Amino acid sequence: MTHTTNRPMQTRPGLHPAPSHDEETFDLAPEFVQDIRAALDDPDRATEVREQVLGLHYADAADLIERLDEGHRTALLALLKGQFNPEILPELDDAIRDLVLDAFGYADFAALVAELDSDDAVYLIDHLDATERAAVLDRLPDADRAVIEQGLSYTEYSAGRLMQRELVAVPSYWTVADAIDWLHGAAAGLPEEFTELFVVDPRHRPLGLVRLSSLLRAPRQGRLDSLMDTGPEPVSVDMDQEEIALLFRRRDLLSAPVTDRAGRLVGRITIDDVVDVIDEEAEDDMLRLAGLSETGTYADAFATARTRILWLTVNLGTAMLVSSVIGLFEATLEKLVALAVLMPMVSSLGGNAGTQTLTAAVRGLATRDLSAANAWGQVGKELMVGLMNGVVLALLAGGAAWLWYADLPLAGVVSAAMLMNMIVAALVGMGVPLALEKVGVDPAVASSVFVTMMTDMLGFLAVLGLATLFLL
């Protein structure tokens, strides 16, 4: 499998120039997208549109395809059929990629997949449903199919799924001259892009790597084993992609060898794939904190609603629990109606403070900056933060209550409740994700629901309980 080369930039007189980026953003200019839409409506301008789109970087072309409405998208795909850049496919949203498959058919789609690097090919096939996957695999050359099926056999989100099979491996006893001469002779079979040679022993186990920059600077008689960098540790095919991202971040790696269970070199992971992993993991954590799962911008309303209803139902249950706490103090509310106005202020600020602490805790767990070794120190720090912020907000909230109702005892109750809730927010914001991590549950999945419930419930309990004790 090889990448197709990027096509040269072209500009036609009927359209805005394709280089549509400005100094602040890398998005396509809206004027360019609008011009493409207008040109697609004119059959006489089909050649202009085709050449203009073929001149775009594949990521920009994918962006353009996603921005078009269904009719213009179908027209553009028809124009590009036979000249479609395969590298566009991994950049597309899953729903839009399915439309490409429908427009091109299984045979043409398989031909595009066969031109991609193995990691991109595995990614695409993995995102097809069972029927589509089988149909595309049946139309691939045997060698490409074997590579993809092997990639799919590895655990999801593992190095085996992420790695590229295309690499350059050389024996340790070779000289620089041997390596350069072999590279010249094998040029047609080399990966399109590579920056290192992996040095292996006779059993094909990685010993280290030689950067091309080091190779070209070294004397021709020098041995590769004297030039190689043994620093990048091999990554097992079973290593989780989050661990890989952490390894690359901490060691500042550009690439790393991947070994099978017998320790043999089977692939490589490069920094561009790790950047995608970091982006995906960050997006996934952000969605999970909000109780969402990924459906994509282009998913229909029913699919999106279905993914959101579960946690909304859980939220309904926690809201009923919070309401039951308020119900215990109906008599207090009947006598002190002002509490109904002031309670949301206390619970809202507690919820926001808890979310701040929760976000910091989840990030710390994800980056391994927060662990059992330093958990108590971080809990103490967050308690101190909660205390300091609580004092400031208690004075402000109490002052507001006194100005509104000219009732000093009421202001004191609000101040005390605010301080208590801020301390509680720090405790639960740090404690909930740590507890979930301890029992093996992803803290990003359920933490926000429980933190919100506890800060609301304890905030109302503090206000109403203190009011019952001191104001009635």
C-alpha cells in the first residue's frame, strides 16, 4: 500500500484561488466554498471545479466535501470519480465517508483503500459496518487484505491497530555504504515517507534506529550499529494508545518500533498518528464529561438523541434525589421564602467549583500527573483552594443577601452555606474521579453526574439545614 502524491495547486479564472487560508485560521474561505457550490450548479464549469478541488490539500478537500449540502456533495463526488485522492477518506466524518462508499461502489472504494498506508486502511475498514467491511475486503488484493485483517485482529485502540506496516529494517552489521546503496536499489519498494532505518538482529528484533540525518552525515565505512539510537523503546502491539501518547509526550519521540508478542519488529508508530490519538482522546474525555458519546456532526437527530438519553435519564434520577432533599424542608421554605431565591446561588457556585476541580482531576489522571502516590497532597491542595475561594464568595454572597433583604442572620446563613459547599465541591470534585479510577471505571464517564448531584444536594442541605437551626 502506498500513498498517492499530492497534486499541484491549480487556479481557474472562474473561481477564487484555492489557497484560501488566512494568517489566523486554516479553514477554507467561505467565499471559496460558495464559489464551488455555484460552479457545481453550472454543467459548463465541471472541469473548473474538478481541477480546483484536485489542487487542494487532502484535508481541505475533505473539509469542502463535508461543508457541501447533499446535492452538491453528490455532484462533486461524481466529478471526482476516477481521480479521487484516497488520502481524503481518513479525514472525512464517518457519515460522509459512507456517502462516498455509496457513490463509488465497493470496487472503487476498495481500490482507494489499497492505495493508502496500512494504518489508514485498517482505520477505514474498521469504521465500516460488517456487511460493508466484508464487501470491501473481498475486493482487495490478497496481500492488502491479509495486512488489514491482521491489523483488525489486534485489540481496539492498541498499537497493533495504530501502527504502519511500511518501514525500513536493516541488519546491524551493515555499513553506511551498504545501507545507502540498498536504499537506492530498493527505491520502488520503500515507504513513501520515512525518516529512520530500524536496525534489527538476525531474529528481526529491533536493536535501535538510525536517523536519515545521521546516516547521510556518517562516513561510508561506518557501521550502523555504531550510529544507531537505542533510546526509543519498542512498543508492544497490545499497548493501549493512551499509553503510547503518554510515551511520545514524555520522551519527545517522532517514531517508535512496534513488536509482536515474540519481540519481532512488525511496524512503527509515527508522531502524526499520535497527534490524532491525543486529539481523539481529548475530544472523547470532553464528551464523556458532558455525558455524551460521539455521534458526529452529520449524524441524524434520532441517532444523536439516542446517545444522549441515557445520561439525561440518570440526571433525572439524581435531580429527583436533590428535590427530595428540598422536600424535607418544606416548612422552612414556607416561612422563609427568601431562601428559594438564595439557594440556587449557593448550589450553582458549588457545582461550578466542583466541575473545575473535577476537570483538573480527570486531566491529571489522564496524563498520569495525578496518582495514588500524590493523591492526598492534591486533595489537600484542592481543599485549601476551596477554603480560600469559599471565604471570598461567602462574603460576597452574604453581602448580597444582606443588601436584598436587610436580614443579617439570613446573610450569615447564606455565607456559611456557601463556604461549606465550596469545601464540599473541592472534596467531591477530587474524590469522585479518584474513587472511580480505583474501582476501574473511566472517571470521565460518570464523574460529572455524581459531582453535580452531590454539590447541589449538599448545597441545598446546607442552606435549609442552617436556616432551620438558626432562623426558625
